[in-house]
Amino acid sequence: MSLDLLFHPSSVAVIGASRTPGKVGHDILAGLVRDGFAGTIVPVNPAAETLLGLPCYPNLAAWGGKIDLAVVVVPNELALAAVEESVGAGAGAIIVITAGFRETGPEGLNREKKMVDLCQRRGVRLLGPNCLGLINTQNRLNASFAGALPEPGGISIFSQSGALCTAMLDLAAGRHLGLAKLVSIGNKADISEVDLLSYLAHDPQTRVIVGYLEDIATGNNFIKAAEEAATLKPVIILKSGTTAAGLKAAASHTGVLAGGDTAYGAAFKRSGGVRADTFDALFDYATALSMQPLPKGNRVLIITNAGGPGTMAADAVEKAGMVVAELDRNTATALRARLPKAASVGNPVDVLGDADPARFVTAIEAAQDDPAVDAILVILTPQAMTRPAETAIAIAGALNGSKPVVATFMGGHDVMPGRQELAAAGLPDYESPERAVSALRGMVEYAAWKQRPPRLVTRFRVNRRRVERIISRRQRTGVLQLGEVKGKDILGAYGFKVQDGALANSAEEAMEIAERIGFPVAMKIVSPDVIHKSDMGGVMLNLANAEAVGDAYELMMLKIRKRVPGAFIEGIYIEQMAQKGLEVIIGMSRDPQFGPMLMFGLGGIFVEVLKDVSFHLAPVTEDEAIAMLKSTRSYDMLEGRRGQKGVDITAIASGLQRISQLTTDFPQILELDINPFIVGESGSEPVVADVRMSLAPLTEEEK
């Protein structure tokens, strides 16, 4: 159902319009009148004949016309009747400002559901309840109690918090940022962030989408809508409520490491959304992305009139994962000829403390022409001879729009005239080099996402039927923890290499298996009650003969029964020792909102100690799998450094892709760890040394 009548109504009714200034019903009506909404405005209040010079009606039936948009501001016990009245008058969209619904408990939730059911049956879109309303500057529609209509512009905002809507309006005004639309989504009973992303993606007035969210109810729909929007224009999201408090405990390494915030980060990475970590960053990014072109790469040139701030900026650039650009030789030569001898023409380019506006212009023009520079940061500090306002005007006049330029006019009173000129000229200005660099990083990451190759997900030939049988049998019996034996059966069916092995239930059987598969062998306890086998004495390696295997069997059983009394023991798995190689972990934890989330990191005992891991939502492409590896600090170890040979990176990426396919095919798999996954040199085949999986129980319908 379209949102057109929400944003472009020809008639608006305010049900609960008030004659008392300061009341919400009065302020919303006053905003519609004051800010010049050109359509028909219908106040509804049974106790008044006129309001703000408009005829007032006791109900919509008394007015007798058709309503496009109704704004409901009556007490919550009367809201359902007001919604019914609006639907009867032909409303295509309804905004329920009133609070007191699901946020208050079961009774309020029941009232909210009745409203939603009514609207959905009649094809009416509902915004709220418990919201601030909305603004559309294009048609001067201010159906909110947020204050005066902002200046028109290209930024559209949606927020789950009404209070933050007003803060965003104030901040946007202070930064001279014009707005297209502002929407308070409140309880999201019907219209959610997904609807708004889809609508604003195709809204010609919106150039940048900014959102504040406290929860995302439908993860896959959010990713699809955000990706569609980000393909067309920048999407910047601040997501709160991402700590681990309240999350269920997880048994696997992957589950432990995939904290509450991780899935959201992976979702924004997948969808191309620029994630802001703070309220300031939200508008830092919006300012840069709405005012400047996207960079072609990550090489940043710093121009400054002070050495210290230039060094701070260079540090921030490197910490942000960008590159301090090396000037082209011709650029450096030209700058030496035009700047004072004492000036530095490296990077940062130091135009010296006595720089006049012309020196800044010289450096900017040279940087814009340099093919080795992708983005420019201009820093000004107030010296006795500095002319901030004139410099700001000169800088703005020198820009040709070929590369993004951001500024940091550091200081307070003395640089304020310059900052005002920068804002008037549409040039992003930040209080510190670090904030300016952070904004550039957001631009670089978004530009890189826009330039990404098409997503081509590989589908491997696998034995899906075998996996179906194993999972079905385990779910029916209620044994939902899969240890090494069944876990390796499943992975083998999906193309992973597993060593020869078998389960033994006596020392004699263990010796026979070892003789058959060949020495040396590894022995591991198989029990759903023993999670960390090494810690409990449940792993023994490099056993070289049958006698050692028999002794190890008896000793292991003794240790486990002593350390984990009452544990259910399926047996001891006897397996050929794997080749030597680098131990890594690849795994999956299924997020309730976004689905399977893949993990990569160093394996063995180091995974939870170092916590050098990366995550990505499934399904993954080969490029995305390799990017997961590159995003870890241990990637140098994978490539090989200082005489050490590297490992087969594409083989690890293939393993991640196979897990991606497995866990996408089987949503019954909740968590999966392959730890360690032993990887050798290029051309060798990695080996699954150990695996653990957990399954979801059957639902009542499946039983």
C-alpha cells in the first residue's frame, strides 16, 4: 500500500484539535495553518465552532467531505473510535499521535492491534501510535508538534524516538541542513523503517536518508529495503540498544563472540547502510554525504596552517583504515614554486601559520588536480594573522566539485565567522580533525560499497538428502547437540574434507579402529554434556600404536566420569591425525532477526583469547568471504610474512561459502563451529579437525 496520501494529502483532519495553546492538538493545527499547508484543513472538536479562523466540526460526519489524512490526538481510550471515524471518511492514511498503547502493557497492545487490524482491512496506512507526526517541506505539510517547518533540502529523517526528532530538527537548523521529510515512527504498529526506506529510496526530493532505530523487527526485509535505497542514495542509520544485556547465553565460540551489536553491524555492511555510532556522527555523515561528491578511493590529503593538528589528522586517517596520500611529483614541484620556502609540501601540506586565503587556495587547487588524491581535509587554526571568514569564502570559491572536501576550523569565537561562511557555502565543517576524518571514512566506505562487483553466490553440489536425514532423526529424538561424529557426517555431505574415523565404545574397539585407519591417531570424547573437550581431558593426540590407544581410552573415560559426573557419553571417536597447518575457526550463529551470521578467526584455543574475528551475514560471495579474512588482524599470518609460508586463502573462503550454503539450506541449524579448521599451503585441502552443531527443537506443528 502506497504512502502517497501520508506525504501528499489534499485534505487533513485534526481529530482532537484544541483551542488551548501548548496542547498537542492545538500545536499540530497551528503548525498546519502557520506553515502554509495549501490543502483543506478540518479541525474536529465537539466543543468549538471555530479554531484558528477555521470552521470546526464535532465529527467528520458533520463535515461531510472526504479526508486524505487524519491526525488523531484524542485520549487513547477514544483513539480506536477516531480511527474508525477517519476510515469511514475515506482517509487513506492516519497518524495516531496519542500514546498509551503497546508501550504500556497488554491492554494497550490489544487496543493497538485492533487499530492496525481495522486499517489493514480497509487498506489504510497507519503511522504511530505514540509518535510526533511528520513533516514534508515540499508541500509545507507540518502534521507534527515538532515546531516550525524547517528549510527545504535533500535530507529525509525517520526516527523511532520523537524526542530525537526535535533534536535532529534543531541540529539540522544549526548546521544549515535543509530537510525534505521528517517522520516519527513511534510504535511502528504498521508503517516501519522498511516502508520508509522503500518510499524514500524513490522520493525525488530526498538525496540522503537518515534514521534512528531502537529495534529492527524484520531483519531480512530491512536488509532488502536498505540495500535498495543505498543503491540509489546514502542511507545513514544510528542504532541504539545494541549491548549484550538480555541476550541468551550461547554455548559455541561463534555464539559467544557474536554479541548483540554484531548482527546489526553485519546487516549494515551487507545493505550498504552507513552506520553512525553516535548522534554527532549521524549528522557528521549526513552533512558530508549531502554536500560533497563521493571519493573515488581512500587517499586523503591534509592541508593545514598548523603542524600539530595536521599530525592529528594524519594519525586519524591511518587509524580509520584510509591512506595518507603521496602527492604526485608534479604537484609537489608546483607547490614548492608557489608556497613559501618554509612550507611543507609533503602530506600534510603545511601552508604555515601566517597563511592568507590565497595559500589555502593554491594548495586546494593543486590537490584537486592531483590524480593521487581522492579526498581533501582543510584545517585552519586561529593565528594572529588568520582571516577565517575570508579564508572560508576563498576555499569555497576554489572548489570544482571533483573531489570531496571537508574542513576543520578549530577553535571557538575567533573562527566562528569562518564556520558560518563554510555552512552558508555548503562546505562540511567539523570541530576536530578526528570528526572530519570519521565523516570521510563514512564516505569512503559507502563509495566502496557502491563500486562493489555484482553479488554472485556460488552453489556447490552437495548431498542434501543425507543432511536432511541426520537432522530429522536428531530433532525427532530430541538430541539437539551434534558432536563430532554426526557433525562431520553433515560437513562431509557438503564437501568438507574429514579424516577417516569411527566411534568406539570399548578399549578393544578403539584399538581395532586405530589399526584399521592407520597411526598416528587422535582420540576425542563424544558427549553432548562435554562442550570444551580439551579442558575436561577429552582429547588425546598423536597416539602411535594400539597399546597407547587402549590405555588412552581407559584414562579418558576415567577423567570424564570424574570431571563431568553423570555426562551422557556416546563413545570416543578415533580418527587419523590431520596434516599440520594453521588452525582457524569458521562458524555460524543464527541471529533471530537476520538469520545465519558467519564467523572467521584464528582457531584452536586462541579464538576467545584473541577475539580477532570477523562476521558476515549469509549467503556470502567469494569476494565477501575473502573480505572477512582481510578484515582480521591475523590476515598477515594467513598471507605469510618474514619467511613464513602463507596458507590457501581461497580454500578458507570456500569453507565459509559452504557453511553459508549449509546454514541457508537448513534453518534448523542454530549454531555451528568448525574449530579447528586446519589449513595448509596453497593447493592443499583444509581438514575439519573438530565440529560442533546445535539444532532447533521441533515446533508443535512439526511434531
